[in-house]
Amino acid sequence: MIQLEALYRIEDLAARYPSVFRSAGALRWAVFSNREELEEAGALVRLGRRLYISKPHFESWLAAKNGRAAAE
């Protein structure tokens, strides 16, 4: 289930965590490069033309991806 208070625009999420994302462009590139995986994880929500990131789903996806990278 997606909680509305957990949805962020790319610009807002990047601004909230500048130590993780150098810029909104860096986060946008990460979303573009991993779009299929993020959609499967439920991390991307589209409302009209706007794209939102579900922070809890994004964090889960990131943790899983980090675990896979460490195992490889």
C-alpha cells in the first residue's frame, strides 16, 4: 500500500538527502537507468504527468540492490 505522505517528487527527495544524491539530475538518472526494477518494487508512482517516488519502497529496493551488489 502506498502512503501519500511517503511520496516525493524527484526534486524534493534529492533536496532532502543531498549527501546521497548530488542533484535532482543524479536521482533522475538513477530512476531512468533502473526504471523497470523500481516499477516492479512499487517505488515509482505516476499521477498524470508527475512522477513520484515512494520513499519506503525506494529504500527497500536500494537495500536489496546493495545486498545483491555486495554478494556479486
